[in-house]
Amino acid sequence: MRIFSILSSAAKNILAPCLKAIVPLFFLSHFASAQSLFVDNMQYSPDEIVMDFFNGSCVEVTSVEYFGQAKQLTFFEGSQSGLGVNAGILFATGEAEIAVGPNNFAGASAGFGINTPDTLLESITTGVIFDRSMLHLSIVPHTDSIGFKYVFASEEYCEYVNTQFNDAFGFWIKGPGASNPDGSARNIALVPGTLTPVNINNVNYLINTAYYIDNIPDTVNLCGQPPTPPTPMKDAVQFDGVLTVLTASAIVVPEETYEIWIGIGDVGDGVWDSGIFLSLESLCGDSLLSPVAGFNTTVNGTTVNFANGTKYATSWNWDFGDGVLSNERYPSHTYTNLNQQYTVRLIATNWCCSDTSFATIGLSAIQEKEDLIFNIYPTQFSDELIIDPADANLSGEFALSDISGQVILRQSFSGKTVLRTAAIPKGVYFLNINVSDHKPVVKKLVK
């Protein structure tokens, strides 16, 4: 049940600090139970998640820049949430995890309250911008058109429709044939068939209603709207109003360079958050997403701690090799003794796919130093593969082998390195990373 219904603008500003204090406690109590919308609390670098999802056969992403707090941008999986998109990147005007339902709070906020002026966002709304979350990409399309599938959602619905709290977002493009007539970046996040930007005041329960979904709990009569029946989305998503799946598209010139900005911001204050669910099917992306299983271990006596580095999974099933199982994300396990060898297996799964990773624990396993951490992307690579060690001073050798074990590419490295892979045929590969006095790191990749 909601705590309150419609507040005046002044009351909203007065209550904002209280909401910020209340919401984290509330959020922790409901996050684990709302599994039909999974919002990852693992931090992905913007480069990594963008290259994994969008650098592919029809678009080459040449640079990635992010403006915002790290917790405002992450991976989501919502195949059973009612949102209409399977998975992708969630941008939010506060901590992204606030998006997880059920919807049982009037003004959910996990914002930072940071004033973030932005000329692009200011061009499509009126008011001070707070808690901006924005990606800036440079891309080279290999086709004559590009498109982004997305869902916009907000807590500003429905109480703050037609007020100054007009939270807004946009997809801007700049490049040959796609810019505004004056050469500036053009917003392509528009109400279908119009030149009207998508924002709180332009798409809601009063106007352009075909694209608006009331996500308010079915027991509440708010803004004069009669209560609506329960839906999967009300159980999965915290936001009070959600738009249907929309597409931002543009005609482009193949092999030319374009700049893209994708961003969202709170308007008028830094509370009552909004979000964009950007589908991984954007820019010719696949509708399926294979998780990438992997973990490192540290040993303390007979207790082994498992640092789960798996990407894009929503469940994790461990077999510790001694008959004990776990479905924790970051488990620890105490063995009777480590004077024998155990094979640990992790099966990582999401809504469509799974991946498996193995490691050896015990006396006969190589345990010279703590395991190494690498960011390797894109996991479904094409013309290049980026290997970025957590320790920028690390050096060693890479060996890329095909499924038969034949080494296709071997290269020494020091710090962040790019492997040129355009000439390599499509298939499944294993990247072996060798650093002196450390366990070898092995990653499965697909081209």
C-alpha cells in the first residue's frame, strides 16, 4: 500500500531527504524476492558492457565514454518482467537497483542529488538536471540504418505529470545525413510518428496513452485512474509508470563515423527516479545472451573463498567437488582437508543460456600467488578482442586456441592490450593468459 498519493511540488522537495533515508532500508527488504526483474549489483565498466552488447556485425564501436555514477549503469534481465525486453543495459537517475519491484512504494528514490548540467538534456526539457546518466559512443555502422529498442519508466508518474518534474531522456546522433540541419546532434527518441521528445509530460495517462502502461498497484486509485488488475510487471518493477517498447532509429551512411549520446536525468530535483531499459537487441544485437562463467579462488587454511567474476547470469550453481553444493553468488566453503585435489564446477545461467567453468582446488593444484583478474571483451568478438588486467602493470603472454587446441594467435602483453582478430574464422575459442608465478587464466570466447 502506498504511503501517500499526490504531493505538491513544495511537499515533494521537503520530503526528498526523508525519502532518500527511507528507501535504502526498504530496498534491501525486497530486492532478493523479485526475481522476474534482475538488476545486477556487480559493477561493469561502460567499455565492457557496451562492447559485449553492441560491437558486432552491423556496427563497430570505436570509443565509449560515460558520465554518471557507477551504480547508475548496469546489466538487467527482464524476460519475465512484462517489460517486453529480455535484457540489456539499465540507466537510472539513482542507483539502478531501485528499479526492482514489487511496486509498493510511492516515491522510490536512490538518487545522489547531484546537479549535472547537460546541454543535450536541457534541449528537450525545462529545468535543472540532476543525476545524469549518459553514454557517449563513437560508432561506424556497416548498414544504412541503426536502431535502439528501449523502455522508459519513472516514479514521477502519475503524480507529477504536467509539472516541472519532467524527467527526460534522449538518444542523440551526430554524423553524415543524421544531424540536425545546423550540424548539431539530433534527438531520435520521439513519440512514434511525431517530432515530440519522449518525457513525462509528453507521454503519460493523459496524452499519447497508447504508449503508456499504468504500473500502480491494483489497490490504489491515483490521479483519477481506476485501479487496474495485477500484472507481472507490478510484481517485478518498482516504477509507477512504464512505456511500451519504443525504437529510436536513424538513416546513416555505411562506414562513416557517428557520435551517439544516450542519457537520462532527473529534472527539477534529485529524487523520484527514472530509468531507461536499453535492449541488447539494439544495433542489430542478438535476442539471446550467453553468460560468461568464471571465478577466482583464495585459500585461508582449509577455507576457500570463491570470487565469482561471471557476467550476465542470474543464477549460479556450484559443485565444490566434495559432495557439497551451493547456489550463492559469492560462496565460501571449508573442506575437510586440502591434502587432496578437488574439481570445482560453476554453472552460470540466465533466462536463455548457461555456461560452465571449472577450477582445481587442493594440494596438487598450482597455488603460487593470488589469482589474476582480467576484463576481457567483447565475449562474442569480431575484429578485435580487448584484454584489460586489473593490474595495469601486469605483463605476460596470451595464446588463443581453437576448440581442437590448436594455437591460432600468440602475443605478449603489458597492461591493456588489443588483439586484432578480423582474420580469425567464426567459432569457439579459448584464451589462455600466462603470467609468471601465477595460475594460468583460461576464458571461453565466441566469434
